[in-house]
Amino acid sequence: MIHVMCDLETFGTTPGCAIRSIGAVTFTLDEGDHAEQSFSANIDTHSCLYARLHIEQGTHEWWKKQSAEAREALQKNVEPLTEVVANFNNWCRWIAPPADLRIWSQGSNFDVVLWEAAARAVGRGVPWKFYNCRDTRTLYDLADFDPRSVAREGVYHSALDDARHQVRCCREAYRLLKTLKDQK
């Protein structure tokens, strides 16, 4: 089984919104020997609009208030949505067969759901089984864990940096759960 943390930067909060970037990293829940594999890509906004994805005005305005570093990073090496979907699917299949891939995101109704909608918009599926989607916030809640307690590294709203931070938070929440279990 391979765990992959996925994070998106988007132009909205609902399925069908334009995707600005995707970042993903492989991880283990235990901090052990694991050579991280990563995927990162910025997506051309016009290609999203061509695929009939939309920009939500509130999120567009929100981006104007984010750091210059985060906004500038999204302008580098942009690729068409169709290429990014194909490349990400190929990367995931290289990592693990669909039945062995556990895809994680920050919230059960955001990153994975929005990515699936974008992939469908360009005529593709996703390289994981629907029942292998995992949610960080549920894990945090079960562990009574506050993710703000983990020091932040990297750029806020950089998809790859956010994915790595979410992995650190998951590992800490998982460690807390294991400690509680071992105490029983």
C-alpha cells in the first residue's frame, strides 16, 4: 500500500472550478525509511476554461490577497490541464497500482473531488479506487490533534509545500492515536 498526499491550488471551492496547481508526495504514516516521491505542476488557466471549468470570483479575489511568493510561483512552467492530468495519472500508476494507492487530501470534499471533476472535464479518470480516498481532517479529529501545532515550512499555498506539511501533520496525529492505543 502506498500513501499519496495531494494538494490543489484552485480558482474556486466547488467541483468544476479551475485548478491552478497540484502537488503530491508519497509518504508513510510512521516516520520510517521512506524515500519521498513527488509530483508538482502549475496549470494554464486558459486550458481550464477551455475544458469548461470556471473561476469563482470570491476565490479570484482571495488570491489577490495572498503572498507575492505564492502568486508568482503559480506563473512558472504552466502546462495545459490535459497534460497535467495525464502526467499525474502516469505518475500515480508508476507509484502503485490503483488498488494499492491511498490518496489523501485536506478534507473529504475538496482536493480529490475537485481533481476528479477536472480529470473528467478533459475526458480522463483518476488512478485510484473511490474507496481508497483518505481525509486528513478526520484523522486530526480522531486524534484530537490541532494541525496548527506543527511548525510550517515552505510557502503557504504552494501545493507541494502544503502537501508536505499535511504529511507532517498526519504523522503526528497518527503517532498520537498509536500512543492512545498503546496506553489501553
